[in-house]
Amino acid sequence: MNTIGHLINGQLVTTSQRMQDVYNPATGEVSKQVALAPKETVEDAIAAAQAAFPAWRDTPPLKRARVMFRFKELLEQNSDKICQMIGEEHGKICHDAAGELQRGIENVEYACGAPELLKGEFSKNVGPNIDSWSEFQPLGVVAGITPFNFPAMVPMWMFPLAIVCGNTFILKPSERDPSSTLYIAQLLQEAGLPEGVLNVVNGDKEAVDVLLTDDRIKAVSFVGSTPIAEYIYATASANGKRCQALGGAKNHAIVMPDADMDNAVNQLLGAAFGSSGERCMALSVAVAVGEEAADALVAKMQTAMKNLTVGEYSDKTNDFGPVITRDHQQKVVGYINSAEADGAKVVVDGREPNISGYENGFFVGATLIDGVTAEMQSYKEEIFGPVLQVVRVNTMEEAMQLINDHEYGNGTCIFTRDGEAARYFSNHIQVGMVGINVPLPVPVAYHSFGGWKRSLFGDLHAYGPDGVRFYTKRKTITQRWPSSGVREGVSFAFPS
Ligand code: NAD
């Protein structure tokens, strides 16, 4: 059986003490094993990154960026292979994997602008013959810990930018679908990155805890579920590290009575069920304003959902694939059961999808639940599966209150034809990423990504301009060159 190891100082290494099975979620079979790094292996990676830092820090940003240009080409040349690796272990259909990869590549393209991004700020004559400037210096060795649901994209939210800023990096990918991430790191090596600048350690809590406590790690970026994000933020901060920890979500779409209902239904289908709902920006709650809009929405969704097909990643006719594990499949079904037990109506039931030829796969069919209320467990918690819940309210204010009261604040969207309502919504809603007739308002690579409330712990969002700030520290220098013969006297007061 294939064993997936680690990339340390440019070399692939394996450790044999602890292993974890990696599944093909469409068949339910174990396809590979991943080595779980012990403390010593993570320390080897940190030592390699620490040793590589001085030379990389002093490499001109333009030369660092050139490595990223070559990396982008290699990602494009090998895109089919990467998408296949994602499909085999994550289960997402190939054209969705291609979209994920493209979003990752866009972050590499942004990182190619390193010389511009690191230009700094300069002020001449801040005082008589005195100049001052701010420059942005790398932090040192930084770490990234990433989730299973975007094994290519989310790591590329982090390491390309951190590396062009002059840092060296330790990546700890998800142990559930690690192959594509490791392969992408090898491509960066092939693009000419010096050994030790990017290291990958596969593993679990044992590896993560080393990254959170070792003094040589200066900053930690995390993306994953909220309980772990909170733990990462608290532990990294207590150990004196800069930390940004992005967590879970419950993204609501408000469907106004004046919305183009056919368009809203089309958008909701993709945003709720795409990637089996395993996206942190998935729309999992539709809040319909008024009974008439709610009835129309539910009826049209019910009809449209008859045409959805669920299945294996390589079949281009499928709309989405399995969820990640058997445990997760049962968890999603458990939420549907609990909504029903709490009095909601399961309008389209995906609990027994019956995929011919893939009976042992971790599939859940698209599910629509009507009559959900804020008190229900299925409403309060993140389901992370192909389940869309409909909440009925009477006014837009009521809909906004629901969203503002929810513990998560990652993404949201409003479907309407009323510009005034949309403007009011985007101005007042307590959510970090907002769409107006755009169901998945994921910021492009030259903005930054992040939620509010318990969807993000930390001050700076991921990638884009906030990413540059996160991976650098500002140094401000003030200089004067006294001309010979002109010396100032002693002064004990601030100049006025
Ligand atoms: P997860 O929290 O289980 O795992 C994320 C990472 O943390 C993995 O690398 C894992 O190995 C590690 N980890 C898990 N348990 C740990 C522990 N006890 N101590 C230390 N490290 C631990 O998340 P997941 O299931 O892989 O991903 C799905 C979650 O990620 C969802 O909640 C989703 O909303 C969230 N997510 C958020 C964003 C965002 O940008 N906000 C993006 C993608 C995914």
C-alpha cells in the first residue's frame, strides 16, 4: 500500500511509528496510509526551516517571485494530476477540483507581485534633513495548518505569500486527504525553491502541538473547525505567536419577495450542494421573507433537486460527490434526523441516496428541510453536508436579526432586485463576506478572506493585503546625516 510521508529539507521522508488510513470516499475503501509525524520529525522540519531562513530572507523579492512564476506554470501543467489526487481522496468532482486549483493559482499569481507588495512607505523631510521609512520584514519560520475540504486551495492561501515575503514555512495539511498537498509542495521544490524553505509534515494533534509551542515558530495560520480554531488561537497566542485562525460557518441567504426566484434557485443549488456542502462558504440556510416567497422557493427547489446527480469524482455528469468519511456521513444524517424530530419537514430526503456501483461510499443525497427554527440544533450548528434548511420569516429585519444573532459570521448573501434593501443589508449585517445576488462571495486573491464573530480568531484576514501584513513585521527607520561642522546642541524636550 502507498504510504504518504513528509517533505523535509527538500527530501521525502517517512516515519513509521503511527499511521492513519486514507480512504477513497466514493468506494469506502482504504487506498493509502499517511504517516503521522512524531514530535522529533516536526522538530527536524523546524530546524530545516530555521537553517534556510537567513539566506532566503536576504534573497531579493524579485528572485523569490520568479520561483512563484515557475511554480504557477508547473501547477497548470500538472492540473489534471492534482485534480485526480483531490478526487480520489476528497471525493469532489473533477471540475470542482479544477475550480479549487484555479483559486489556489490566483494566490500564487498575487504572490508573484512580491516586489510591489513589499515596497514599503517613505517620507522625506519628516523633520529638518530627516527622512523616515517603514519596511516590512519577514517573521522567520511560520506555520500553516489546513483542513480537508480544500487540500490544494487553502494551503495556497498561505505558503506562497508567506514565502515571497521572505519567511520559511512548515505546512501541516489535513491527514484525511494529504496527497495533492504534498505533491503541490514538491512542484514548488521543482520550481527552484531552495531546500528547507517549504517543509510539509503530515500528522495530527501531536504534530500541531509542536508547532504551537516551539519558540522557533513565529506565526501560525489555521483554517478548520471553530473548536480547533479557538484552541489554536489560544495556545499559539499564549506561546507568544502571531495567529490567525479561521473557523466554521453557517451561511444564510436571504430570499426577498422581489427576488428573481428562478435565478435564486439556480444559485442556491450550487452554493448549498456543490462539493457536498463541504465548503466553509456553502449556503446552508435560506431565509425566505414572506409566505409566498417561501412557498415558491420550496416548490422550485424541490423540482430542481430531482435533476441533481451524486456520484464518483471522474464522471463529469455528476453534480457532487461523497462526504469525507463514514463518521461524517453519519453525522450529517444525524442532523437531518434531529431536524425532523424537532418538527421540521424533510421535503427532499438524501439520507439513503443509493448510488449504483458505489454502495459502500460515503454519500448523502441533496436534502431540503422546511420549517426550521432558530432553536433547533440543526440550525445552530454547522452541518457541513449537502443539506439546505429553509427558515420562514415575515420581514427583512427579522431575517437580518437571525443572521446577526448566529454565533458564526463567515459569509452571507441577499437575493433581491431592490438596491436600497441590498445596500442596507451589506451595511448592517454582522458578517465578514457579503454577496448581493452572488451566492458564494469568496474574495478574489487581491482582497482578503475572513469571517466575523466565531468564524475567525485574530485580527487579520487570510491572503491578499492582510496576508502580506500577517507574514511581515513593520520596521520604521528615521535617519539624519548631520553635515560636517553642523552639530545640534543637547535637547531634553520633544521638538515642537
Ligand atoms: P478540523 O478542525 O477537524 O481540522 C483542521 C486541521 O486541524 C487539520 O489539519 C487537523 O489535523 C487539525 N486538528 C484537528 N483536530 C486537532 C486538535 N485536536 N488539535 C490540533 N489540531 C487538530 O477541520 P476539517 O474537518 O478538516 O475542516 C472542516 C472545517 O473547516 C469546517 O468547520 C469548515 O467550516 C472549516 N473551514 C473554514 C474555512 C474558513 O476559511 N473559515 C475554510 C475551509 C474550512
